[in-house]
Amino acid sequence: MPIVQPNLAHHSVDGTVSMREAVLLSFCDPLPETCSRLWQLSRKDWQQLLTWLDTSGLALYFLERVTQLELCELFQPEILLRLRRNLAENTEKTEDLIAESAAIHRSFQNAELSYATLKGFSLWPSSVPKPELRSQLDLDFLISEKSAPAARRILEERGYRLRAVSGRSWEFKTDGVRHTSVQDIYKVVPNRSVELHLESEEAGGRSLLCRTEKLHFRGVCMPVLPRADLFLGQGLHLFKHVCSEFFRTAHLIEFRRHVIARRYDHAFWNELRSLAEQNRLAPIALGVITLLITRVMGEFAPEALTSWTVDRLPAAARLWVDLYGRHSVLASFPGSKLYLFLHRELQLFGAPAQRSLRRVLLPLRLPPAITHGTADEHLQARLRRYRAELHYLTFRMRFHTVEGLRYLRESIRWQQHLNGLAS
């Protein structure tokens, strides 16, 4: 396969970040020369890289990519074995989730509910060529406000319970203790999660549910959003996570794949532009994501997208991508608080307001529980659950302390750069 050096700006990086960048570049065509560093890693390096591949959602996408390139023999045998075991486990988990999704679809359709699939399986095949390669944790549905009570009854009959309500989103979970190990994300989960996102009855002509399309997926005819709405929804959802402490880098790969799949579809880009420009923040959100991917992986988006997104970004948004974008893409879980610089600047363009800066930097409330007990929980299981909660609480306290101090230090640098833009 031909090897070329990508046209990217040089960065002085440490070995860990350099390895992660090489993984991302392995998804480029042709394969960049810098990817060769992956085949020279030590066992210790691979163990560190695998942890990031797991938390970033890239592990199975990366395995598929090197398999396509016929480069598997360059892996150390134990690394390849581990990734293939993860793929087998995630395939079983995905089939279990598909079966659950199909059952919910049939129930919703038998009840003649007005709904559509969001994210997840609706991203197949443009963004996700093989569902078993994706790390999917829950099922999301857009549902009309009128159909929501019936949908709730259906989910409760399947063992779900309403655990949280946030704005117009209802989160349902079944009973069971969550997995706490990173590698457990590939296994069939003992509990399931479904989110219902309610569409207001006042949506009228703007109603997405009046314009759904049908997607035939694994024996089920799923209602999904129209293609431009689906793409825009994917972009806005990704941007929301970019403006948070941590996001899965795999979602950038999925967005990039979607853009490339539509590269020469000029009618699609015109349709998307018309739709996105109804929302002041949408072109900026798409521009930030597109520029972010470009800075790390090279040019990929057509001018039909970049001309009204990337090329029209506010100077502060472009500055944030240049200063901190690469760090956010390649960061370890649980991420950082540097996104606050970007979010604060974009509030002028419609980004939703957050809690006060003090509460974001040093929250006074305990984080939501990561485990839930059952009625027949025995003492040993309860103690294990309490231990997991205590470990998580300590982990979050350390994160807030370290990243809060980093934010305060970087705020001086950020302000200096902003002053430079104004001068």
C-alpha cells in the first residue's frame, strides 16, 4: 500500500499522545507513514494504548481497520487475541441490544405510537458500517408528547423503570448492577437503558416525526429521521459532547465517515445548509467538529460543507480548536475542563447556558450513583456496590481538583490569546 505523509502541522508531542494520533491517522487513505510507529510499540506501550482505545470507543474500529489493511501480523499475539475476544463479546452484546430494540419497535408500532429512532442503529450504514464494531450503551427514541405515556407503559411492562427526567428527556433503566471494569463495556450488560426524547405537540410544521423515513435493519422497519436531519442531529450531539469534560473519539471517526459517504452529494449539502441555517448555532457546531477532525487527521470535508461552516467560524472558536482541540481529541478519560473556554465564547451564538463557573470547577453535589441495588440484594453484593461508589467518588474528586487547577492556569493563557485577537 502506498505510504504518504499527511499534510498536517508539526507538533511536539510525548509518546502517549503520539501513539494515539497514529491510531487516528490509520483511518486515513492512503496510510500515513507516521502509523509505522504503532508496529514498534513495547508491551507496556500497548497496554497503555489499549486502555485509551477502550474508553475512546476506537478499539474495534481499529481492529477492523488493520484487518482490512492485512496488517494484523504486526500486532503482538496477545494484543490481537485480546482485541478479537473483545469483538466476539461486543458482537454478542450488540445482537442482544438489537433483539431488545426490535421488541420495543414492534411494541411501539403495534400501539401505533408516533416515534423515531435516534442515534445508535439509525447511523448504519453511513457512519457505522458494522454495528458490532460500535460501543453502544443504550437505546434512544424521539417520541411525540402525546405518545409518551403509552411508551412509558410499554417500557415498564418490559421491566424498565423511570430513573431520571431532564428537561424533555426521560431515562429508563432496568434493575441490575452496572459493570465497573473498562473491558466490561464489551460484555452483555445485566441492566439496560432507554431514553425517550419528547417532541412538543407545539412543533407543528417543524415536527421531525411528520417527516420520518423507513430504514430496514435486521428484520425491523425502523422509523428514522430524514437524512439531513439525521446528519445534523449527529453533528449537534457530537458538538454537545465536545463541549463537555470527555467525549468518545470514535464519534469523530463516525462523523468523518458520514461526511465522506456524502462527499459528492451536492443536493444533500444544499439541503443540510438550508436546514442548519435555521439554527444560529448549528453551522458553528458543524464547523468546530469539522475543523477539529481536520486538524488531527487532515482534510476530508468537501467545500460544499466547509464554505458555510469552517470558513465562517468565529475567531474565538477557531482559536480554541487550534489551542486545545487536539488535546481534547486525544485525552484520556475523564477528560478536562478546557472545553469551558469554548462554551463560554459560544454562548453569544446560542450555546445553552451552564451552571456557574464555580459550580462547574468545584461541584458541591455528589455525582449520580453508578450502581443500583435490588430488593433481594445480599450483604456481600451491597458491600461491593458501596466500594464501587466510594472508588468512583474518590476518582471524581481527584479529577475536579486536578482539572480545576489546570483550567485556572490556562485561563491566563486563553485570555492573552483572546486579547491578541481583539488587537
